[in-house]
Amino acid sequence: MSPVGNSQTHVAAPSRGRYANSGNGPSFAPVDIGHTSYMALIQADTAFWALIRKNKLADALSSPSFIRAFRREEKKFSREMHTLRFGLKPSAVYFNPTEKCNLNCRYCYIPAAMRRHGAHMSVKQVLHALALLKQYFRSTLPAGTRPQIVFHGAEPMLNREAVFVGIERYAADFRFGVQTNGTLLDDRAIEFLTGHGVGIGLSLDGHQPRIADRTRKSWDGRGVFAKVNETMEKLSGYPGCNVICTVTRENMRHLTPMVDFLHAMKVPACMLNIVRCTLPPARKVRPADPAAAKYFLAALERSNELFHRTGRKIVVANFANIIVSIVAPAARRLMCDISPCGGGRCFFALAPNGDVFPCSEFIGLDHFAGGNLFRDPMAKILKSAAFKQVTGRKVENIEPCRRCAIRHFCGAPCPAEAHEVNGGMDQIGSFCEFYEEQVRHAFRLIADGREDEYLWDNWKKGTTQMFHLRDL
Ligand code: SF4
Ligand code: SF4
């Protein structure tokens, strides 16, 4: 066999790339989006897409002008995708100021012994950690950038004095948020947090106690719906409030009334997050993909009906992020639906003992600690083998994601699930079909010109919408 390499072959018999799907031509995958009139043509590597009338599909694929339109934009798309996937620096931290939680939710990713008997960070430790983080971000982010610190679970309000001192001391340096189960927010805490403009994320899984309390309970088995409801009423109209509803088999049938309920409470944004199955207890409430997708899409449509009826939106932020990943990839706000995901790359998680993990999802899996904030330089932690396992997980190495046309709108989440449920970073996560249905639905809305109705007002501000072809 002669030692003829690819480059020589390329020189000897170059294809000018004039035809789609052969030679050096671009590969376009036709994707059924479930629309009566349109299909999507997707160039998967660059996330370029066009919506094509079904009866014009053959014309588009054989049209020199269609291929030229792609070629004109190809480099820009590739560059942007490359920057998004490999060129970002961390700008947020999920900061766990305590190991303890006053609840024992069925799907929690933090081990029960840690939540029950764990330790708080002292005020001194919280302040020291914030000082180290400030120093780190100063050395990596442009001057004037305020990175985000989200005090996260276990339950951060169990250690609220340390949290509040940290927020007061570092108000000029960070944008702060708190993700809380909402049971410990008394009037003084609400006044402090809203007065400091702190984002408040509440966790609630249903619109009635009989639904919500199936998964979220105290250690002695009592439901907490009533208390969270009271907190929501107090926060009604606060623009920085959002609610995370974890979608499980226990509540998926009730997502539509949940959206009604949250809208009535004037919650501006919610997340209907499918349960992460990283730890075994969560797998017991795992919903089946087709059913979860059916109820999820119905809830989305209800959010849209409410918008039309009242003129006020409730944005389902995790779905909005998928629309944005299609129409303006760089404007994504959440980083699960890109590969590698944002864990360890755009943000990281800090455990109360100072250990740093790529994402909160890995807290409880000790071997994913990349180092300790109090002992190791952040730059070294980010390059650790533990972090590299997560930041190196790419769709190109995962079957069947590497062949999937929507891989850069879905991102093949989640590395923690892939590793723990399916046995490795090169494995698929838990909910392929659920994500697939969301992307198809997003394309249907785009085909009908309705995508803005599902997005945050002013979402275009400061973002660049990539060129795509909607109507061939
Ligand atoms: S998880 Fe499924 S939808 Fe997502 S990239 Fe992989 S194959 Fe595609
Ligand atoms: S995909 Fe998983 S590990 Fe990555 S950011 Fe999302 S939850 Fe964290």
C-alpha cells in the first residue's frame, strides 16, 4: 500500500465542495420537526440550520445558492461555536455555605448523611472564600465584570448570617443569587435579599400540597408546600424571583396547572427541570421520556396561552434557553445544553469544606473534587484530572450523539448522569428523547415565527442573532 496521506489525496483529487453531502460539500441532515409544512436542514458541526418547505427539500439540497449561503456564513458559525464550546472562562460559582438541609427531598444529589449531620462554613470561612474568588476572577475576567455567586444547596438559609455578611461585604464585586427551598425565608431575610437585589430561586414541585409534598418533605415526612406558598406570596412581583420545579414521575401530569399557579403568583420565570438521575434515589422518580415530553410541551403551551390572555409572560427558562441555542447561540444563559457543558468551564461549585467541583451535580462524588479553594490555586484546580474528565466530555465522543443533527442544541447532558448511571463520560445521559422533543418543538415555533413569545423580553439586547434561513 502506498503511503499516501489524506493531504496528498486532497491535493491530487480535490472536490470543490459544490454538492451537498458528497466530496468536500457541506453535510446537511434533513430533520423532521413535526411541522405540517416545514423540515429543518441542519449542518450539525456548525449548528447552521434552515427551515425548508417540505415540497422544496430536494430543491434546497441541490441549489447552488443554498450551498453558497451556507459557505458565506460557515466560518462565522464555526468560530462562534468553537468559542462557545472551548473559549469561555468561568464567571459564576455555585457556593454551598453549608452541608446541612432541613428537608429530605427524594431526588437530592447531596448524600443524606451530609445533609443531616454536615457542617456550616463559619463567617470567616465564607469571607475568606469570597476574597479568594474575587482575587481569582480579577485575574481572569475583564475589568468591571461582576461574576455571579449563587448560594446553593444543601439549604443556604440555614447559614444565613454568614451568607448575609458575605453579600454585604462583597456587594460591589459580585452579582449574588440564592437558591433556596423557601422554608426559612422570614420577613427580615426577604427584606435583606430584595433590598440588595439578590436573585431568589425557590424550589417547588407542584401547585397543591398533594403534588408538591410527594417529593419535597422535611426529615420527619411533613410537606412544605404551605410554607413555600407563603414565601412566594411575599415575593409576588419581585422581578428577581424564579421557581425551579423538578419534573419527576410524581408531578409531570400536573405541570400545566403548575404554570397556571406560578403565573397567578406573578412569578416572571420558572424552570421545569427534568430530574437529574445522578444518585440512585432520584432514579426512583425518573419519568419516562415520552410522557415527560408530552406534559412538558403542554405546560409550555399553557404559558403561551396565559401570555396571550393577560399580556404577561411566565418564561420557562430552560426551554427558552433551547430556543436561544438555535437562534442566537451566544446568548444562552444556561449551560447544560451545550457540549462540553458549562460544568468546570463556565462555572464551578464550591463545597463547604472548600473542595471545588465542576458542578453541584458532582458534590457527593468525592473523586470529582479538583482541589480545595483554601489550599490550591483555582487555575490548577480547573486543569485537574477531575475537571478535565467533565470539560473534556464532547458530543463527538458519545454514541449516538456524535451522529445526531441536533447535538449542538441539546448538548447531550449530563456528564454526572452519564458517568454515574451509564458508566462513563463517553456515554449518553438519561433523557435523550425528552431533549429531542424540546428541540423539535423549538423549531416548530421558529417555523411559525412565534419564538419571541417564549423568550425573556429584551432578550436580543446585547446579543447577536446569527443568520439563518427560515423560509425557502
Ligand atoms: S442526547 Fe439525544 S438528542 Fe441529545 S445530542 Fe445525544 S442523541 Fe441527540
Ligand atoms: S449538564 Fe450536568 S454537570 Fe453539566 S452543567 Fe448541567 S447539571 Fe452540571
